[in-house]
Amino acid sequence: MNLPDDLKYTKEHAWVTTNGKTVTIGISDFAQDQLGEIVFVELPEEGEEFSEGDAFGVVESVKSVSDVYAPVAGKVVELNDPVVDSPEIINDDCYGDGWLIKLEVSDASQLDELMSAKEYAQFLKEESE
């Protein structure tokens, strides 16, 4: 399983990368693997605001439908429109072209609560036991 060291992770299987006050959010390799072939993605509108833990979108696969949760509070500043038209991009490149949204973070201290790749790997191991 691919877990880039430069990303942060959540227990809800999202990944986060930070660029100043903006974070890019997607679903982890583990999540896309568990979902299987992704066939539909629903994203919020630009300008929408979310609190930490709010569902901001939906990822649907041939197996199931899953909400995607905001790892931090913030306002949507950019959407990855190509994944709406071609959701399989997430399966092909979940950490690159398969990102979902960019948020302008309203409380940067929430980023400290996210897991490192090592912590996320340990979390996944414990979850599978």
C-alpha cells in the first residue's frame, strides 16, 4: 500500500497536504482500494464552509457509497472537476490527479491532530486485527 510520508492522514481515510493556509484533500490508497472501482464523485460548491468532521462529498463505487469528511475546518477554494467527470482518476492516482478539494483552513491547529504516514499505517494495522 502506498502511503507517502509527506502527507497527513485521518481515521476516515482521507489524506491532507498543506500549502500555506490551503490544504488539498483526497482519499487514501487504502480507501480507494477498499471501495474498488469508483464510478461517481459528488463534491461541494466553491465557497462552502465546513467544520472539522463534516461530510463534504460522496464517493461511490461498484461496491458501496461513502461520505468524505473534512479533516479540518475551512472554506472550499478549489474543486477537482476532472474527478467528477472521470472518477476512475482516483483509482489510478489517488495522491496526485485524484485529489478532491482544496480548503482554506480556518483553524491551523487542527492540522496537528492528523496522523503521519507511520501513525496511519499503525492505525490500519490495528483496525485489521
